[in-house]
Amino acid sequence: MPDGGSVSIDPRNAAAPGANPGATHQTKARTQNTPDPDPIAALDAEARRHGARIATRCMRCGAWLVDPKSRAAHRGPKCRKAVSA
């Protein structure tokens, strides 16, 4: 402790008066566990409003893929199983 027993507080680490000092850590943890929204979900919703679907081709067999999980993997369920086996 510097002269006279006073304690210095780093203002960068000080919490607001009356605030729970651990609250900032809890808030950060909560935001880190929240999944980011799917960037394609908005595009899918807009396409469906107009009666269309977003599709991509399978990298292995060339079939059209419309399922979001299959589009993200660029492989359909059968090709994913064949590649992983």
C-alpha cells in the first residue's frame, strides 16, 4: 500500500457505484453463449415470401440442396454419410 495505507483503484477496472462488479463478466459470458443469427436465414425468409427457395449443388453428386444444413455443408445427407464412412 502506498504512503499512509491508501488503496488506489485503476479507473479502467472500476465498476459503476452500486453495480455488481461481477455483472460485466456475467453479461459477457451470456453474449458469448448466444449463437449468431444465421446470415442466410433472412434471405431464405425473403425468398419464401416470394414463393422461391435458395438452393446449391452438392459438391459430390451435383444434386440440388435446399435444406439449410445440407447447403451449409455443400453435401446432402447421403453424401455426408458416404464421405464420413
